Amino acid sequence: MHQVAVEEALAELAAASANFGFLLPLEPLLLVYGAGAEADAHDRPKRSLAQARQFAEVLTAESVRLLGPDSSDGPVHRVLAELRRSGDLTPDGEAGPDDRSRARRLVRRCFDLGVWYFRLRTGVRDALSFVPPAEWEDAPVGSPHRQIPVREQVTGLATRVALLDEYAPVLRRSFDRRAPTETATHAPLKARSALLEAEWRVADLLTEAGWAVRDDSDASHELLVRGVAVRGAAQPDQAAGRDYVLRVDGQPVGTVEVRPRGKDLRAALARPGEAGTPSTASAEQRMPYTYATDGVRVLFRNGDDPEPRFREIFSFHQPDTVARWLREAVADPQAPTFRGRVRRRLPDLDDDGYAQSVLRSWQYDAVRAFESSLRRGERRAIVQIAVGGGRAVTAVTVAYRLLRHARARRILFLVDRVDLEKQALATFAAYSGPGEDGRKFTESYRVERLSSDVVPSQEVVVSTVQRLHNVLSGGKPASGVRYRPELPPEFFDLIIADDCHRSVSSRWRALFDYFDAPVLGLTATPTDQVLKVFQGNLVSSYTFADAVADGRAVDITIYRIGGLATRPEWAADTLEELDLDAKETLGHRRSVVSGQALHGVLTAFKEGLPSMFPEREWLGSEDVALPKTVVYAADDRHADEVVEALCTVFGQGPGFCQKVRLNGGSPHLWLSRFRNTVELRVIVVVGPLTGADIAPVECLLFLQDVKSSNRYFQMLAVGTRPIAPAELQAVTPGASAKTHCVVVDPVDVTRHHAGQFSTMRKRGREKDAYEAPAAAATVDDAEVMEHWRSFLRAGNGPARELITGTRALTEGDVRMLRSWAESLARPPHSLTAERIWSAYERAGVTVSDPRRPRTPKGPVDLLALVRHEAGLEPRPRPYRDQVFGRLDAWIDHQERGGRSFDSDQVWWMEHIADGTAAGGHFATASLDAVPFTLRGGTSGFLRAFGEQGAARLLDELRSVLA
């Protein structure tokens, strides 16, 4: 063929092709291969695939020539690689529907690549829309072809392609001999390419979210789609401007700015005077939604929010979502968004009927603190509530109030195990808000579990993190979280993550980043990693120490067994490997008790029970009833060995001890039997029993070391739940009350984690002030307590009338107690009141008022311990707490009788109580000593109460307080 004839044929081919004619001035080979793939896609799909592959090979070589050999990343090059692979020929045979569908899809990919190449070469960023050929089933009726003027009418596209087949090799040889472009020209083309790559990604993201991407010249209002992303007019390279205007139901509602990778997206949202202003003729329309993106990161700002601010989101919001937001804004202009409704429509807890009698004080504080955080616009907040403190009720209260007052559409409740999911569903079903007249949560709002194949529509969705991750990864967890149109990022208004120290591991953390919703995390152990994920926003803290002080938990006592050899093992426990908070306190190894050492430990454990639970001997039984005990083994094989050894050492049958597999084997049935029956005394487990409510447990035995502090304290928590004496006695005959939990430690695990509560704060402290709890009791404390009890058994107690407490303490009684305490402090006993009380305190026997500071203990405090050992005082309290408790009760009684006291009078009474607590008795002469002299001494006291009433009041206080 002559050159002129070829040029004419190429021009006619360009005019005949619906989608590839624009490539003629840039690269004729791309026109030939693209038009060939287009012409053959219906009748000869296998030939079309081969043409698509050649199109990709030519464009790959051309991009290397223009951009340099190092430009091989990004979506364009991934599509090119897909085309090169997809062009592989399949065995001969008649083409079927699947072949045609594949060929048509690849023709569209060739068109997209051709547009990219056109923009790269010309710098023009106008959109070019794909037009399906007339013979394709999805071709719109009467769809126009893109025309280029020619001298005469062309024949069929397939005919023109066939005429060029013989000349295509000549064009290819000429193309292959083309020299690379100058290196100096690579930089500007690379800059242009970066922006085009971003635009390519953005178009894909918009399409994935349900937006129809159209050129500015398209009549978007005539399209039968709800949401249209309209590309703006062509801009010079790197020019600032709105790249897309988002239209919903024909009305402009938002803008999208596209920036190359590495550019500051925040600057695109922060330019003054331009937010929400379109570059089209519809500038008068309000467009509250602004996006800025580089195709990877997407920033979003909702102009209807109070104090609008940008936030990073996973992908664009769907058109239906935007349409709903617009309707909500019209319905409630004062609070047009969820955040606005939280700020303006959510009443204070007190105004909503939530007195502190409805919620426990720490639950009340947690709900109020989180709602305050939400009103401030903080996207993540964490609440710490110790085990047994009612985290689930706190979470349900938050959900109930946001559904009722802020009109939250959907709330996701995340847990990390199926049994916790069941507990959550039960909590929702049992919950009734104030003012509901007993109407349950589930009668007002629908609650359901997330299914793997059905998208929920209910107001509350409960799921395990594992199931949700499986849904968002399309059943391929290794591939990571992907966009799911049926479960888009904006699907939930709030996410509540219980036990969030488990959910923030690297495996599940992507779930929080996927959903465009605030996250409330609840945990008993907020590790450093958890605080980092939640941006340090710990809004409320109710610690284990707080729970012990309130009687919501029992403290622990450590019983160490030394001198026994353990064998080292590689730390290969799968659960520990997933715990990113693990601290390698033992290097790469841990200690495991097995073999002969195991029998030695279990024998020592059995023989030590009388000193661990001495009150069991006082009941008259020669044998100490073994408390309900949880044994922590290293793995399943080790657990089997432990079960056999326990039955041998204690001389019991198989019903006495059971291995419980936490990942299968119906653990709930075994745990229920362990909790509710007398026969099953010991269970052996591998890993923490997170969330398990086994309140009768009084003893924990560690037969392996634990490298993670967070994991270790979860293991402890199972034994710290309190239980009513009657319930304990029903499953542990011979027990009186659960006063503490004994941790039997033959591997020194407790030493490795001493002081590791770095993130556990006492109430009333500032956010940055951290305090480690007091060290747990050791076997030395047990020895002190036993020595003290031996001292009492020998008849060395105080006078009987002081023990029974039938009369108030006199000055002579106090002198007698001091003399008695001094004899106790001398050899051979050498026990002080402070040392004895501290041992009981760490053992969890005593209870103190958390509102009052701890003060050194004296002889009068010992009197409470004597009464406790005599069975007259189940929970001994410090003498100071008793005195002030009597004062509060007396003042309350007087006020109910119509007698009132002013602040000056209360000051005198409180300081008289303080003097009584310090000395056991208050003498009249003390009124002329500090601190009373600061207010006039005796004369000031008489002025405060009157000369006649003062003496009567002082006598009454002496009688009441002592």
C-alpha cells in the first residue's frame, strides 16, 4: 500500500471507530490495535483479546519512552499488566458469552488507557466517554459515534481494520525503532502523569461508591442515575480548581479536588473563600460537602457540621447517603447532621432521668464523659471500666440515648468472641431506659447479629471483629479490608468496641479506619497501644483499685512456691503472638512447669492451702475445702498433663478436674458446670478467660510464664469478681466469704509484671497523672496474718468487753489498747498495727472508704481485726472510717428531725471526729489545742453552739463517735 493510501485508510478507520479515533494524531498503532479489538469483540472475541494485548504492549513501550524506565507503578501500569496477561490465547473453539464479555471489558480498559495517554501527551484533561458499539447489548439506542471529518463515507470498521492488517507490521517496526525521549523531558511529563494517576484512581473510587462519572458536556440531569460526578472544564496542568462537581438528583451538592500524590490535601480544603464553591454556572447552589483526594487518601469536610473540620475517610460517600443528609438538613436546619444533633438535641443525663441511682457512679461518669467528647467533635474516645464494673450497660446506655435523642441511624457493637456477642444481645434485650415504664430496648429498637451474607438494616448490629473482618474482606482475610457497596464506610453513625484492647491489634485495626464513624472503646486494661490508637483520649477511668475500694472486686494475694525447677520453652503461643502489647520480659523463652517439677508444685499447692485460706480451718473441718481454681497451662498437651497430675496429687477422679478448650469443645457448658456445681473444682485452660463470669473462683495457678502484661492482668481478672457468701457456699462447702483471690506463682510471673499498671489511673487524678497500685500481697503477708492469729489464739487478745463493742471507748480503754499493742510489737512477736493491717489490706480482707486518705493504723484499728477474726465483723474498716461514718449518720438523723447545722458548726464536729479517730477518745482539753485554737479554742466552740448546748453536744458526740 502506498503511504497516501495508508494515511487515508487510517483517517477512515479513525472516523469509523466509536472510541479510538482520537488516538490517530498521537500514535497510529494504538488506533489500529484499539479499533481492531473493538471491531472483533462481538464476533471474534479471541482475536479481540490478541489485539488488546498488542495495544498494551505498544502503550507500555510508549510510556517507558516518555517517562523513563523507572515509571512502572500506579493503576495505569497495573491495568497494562492485566491487559498483557489477559491477551493470552485460549484453546481454539467456538466463542461463548464469557469470551465476548471478557473481550468487551478489555476493550473498555484499552479505551481508558488511551484517554490516559491522550491527556499525558496533550495536557488536556477533558473527559472522553466510552461509546459501546451498536452490536453490543449494552449500547444505548441511537448512541452517537465520535466523528472526525473525512472526504468520503467510510465502509465498515471491520473492513478497514482488515485492509490495515498487512501494513500493521510496518507500523510496528517503525515504532520499535523510535528513539527514547530526552531525559530532560521526563520530569514535566512525570508531574503530569502523577496527576493523571490520581485522577484515574479517583474516577475508580467514585464509580465504586455509586457515582456516574461524566464529562462536563454531558447532560447529567437527563441521566437515569441519582448521583453524578461531573468533571470540570479543562484546566492547565497543576492549576487549582474543582475537578468534580457532585450532583444528586440533578442538584450540585459538593466538590472534589484531585491532587497528585505527595501534595498537601489539607491545603486544598483550607483555601479561604473557596470551600463549597463550584466552578460551574450553578455557583448560587449551596454545596456543603467538600472532598480532597490524591486517589489514595480522601479528606472530607461537611459544611453543615458545627465547626466544620476535615477528616480522613476510606472512600467517597454514596449518592443515597448524601441525599439522606440533604433531607435531614432540611428537616432540622438547627441540627442538620448527626454531630449537630448530638450537640443540640442530646440532653444531659440528669435531664433524661439518669440519676446516679439508675447508673452506678462510674457508669454515669463514663457516659457523660463520652458524650462530652462526642459534642466536642472528637472521633475516638476510650473508657476504662474494671472487670465487673458493667461495661456492657454503659455501652447500651450510650447507644440508647443516641438512638433516641440524636436520631442515630445505625450503631455497631463490636466484641471479640461469640460468647461475648451473646452476652451483648442479652444486655440489649434486658435494658430499659428511664421513663420507658419497663419497655425494653429491643421493643423500641431492632438489634441483630451481623450475618456473613445478609446486610443488616436494624438500628443496632452486634458482631465479632472476626466476622466483620471476614465480611469486609470478601471471605479472603489475607487480602485485607476492601470497599463493600452494601456495607459502605458511612453505614454506621457510631462504633462501640468492647474489650477494645483486643480489637486494636494490627489484624483488626483496619475496621476502625474503614468506617466513617466515631468510635467508643471500652476496656479494663487500656494499654499504651490502645491509648495510641484512640489518640490518648481516655475520657473516664474506673480502675481495678477503684473496684476493690468499692467492693466491686476482690484484691489478690500472691503465694509463691520457690526452689522448684522449671523447663524453658519457646514462646510459641498463638494468642500471645497476636498480642502486640507483649513485653519480652523473659527474652525469647518462658518457663513452664512440667514433669517431676509439676508434681512438686501441685503438692506444695495442696499443702499450702491451710495458710492461703486459714478461715476454712476455723470451721471445724480437718480438711480444707479446695477453692474453685483456674490453672493456666502452656498448650493443650501441657493441659492434659496437668489434669492427670492434679487428679493424682489430690487423689480424685475425673469429675474433679477438667481441661476446657476455649476454641471449641463447648467451653460454655464446662464453664457453666464449673460455676454452678460442687463436684468440678478445677479447670485447666490455655490463655485468658476474657469476659467469663466465674465469680466462685478464689484461686489461680500459673504453670507457665506470661510475657504480656496486658494478657497477665486479663488472666487475673477472672478471679477478682465478688460473690455473695450464700452463692459461694453453695458451690464451695466450708467457705464463709470470698475476701480475696490467691495467685499461686511457682514461675515468678508476678515479679515480671510488678508495677505494669502504667495506664491505670486512680479516680480524681489529672489525665497525665498515672499511679501504679500498691504491690500485691506476698507469702510474707500470709505469714504475718498467721502469726497474728496465733497470737490471738494464745489468749493475748484485748478485754472481752472491748471486742464485743457493747460500750463506747473511754480514755482508760485507749490506754489499755496502747499497752496491748506495745506488747505485740516487742519480741518474739515484733508485729505492728500498721504491718498487720497492711497484710489484711493487700489480701483484700479490709475495705476502706475511697473518699478518705489512707492514714497509718494504730491500736484502735487492730480492734476491728480482732472482731473480724472472732466472726463479729465480716469486712473490717479503719477506725477513722467508722468514726466519720457514725458522724455522717448522726448528722443525717438530726437533720431529718428538723435540726440543722451551719458550715462553722460542721467544721467543729468534723475536727472533733478527726481527733477521736486519731486517739480513740476525745478529751475536753483538746479544744485548746491545734487545730481548734485557729477558731478560738474553747471560747470559739461555745460561740458556735451556745454555752448550754455546747457541753451537751460534746457529750453526745463522744458517745456517738467512740
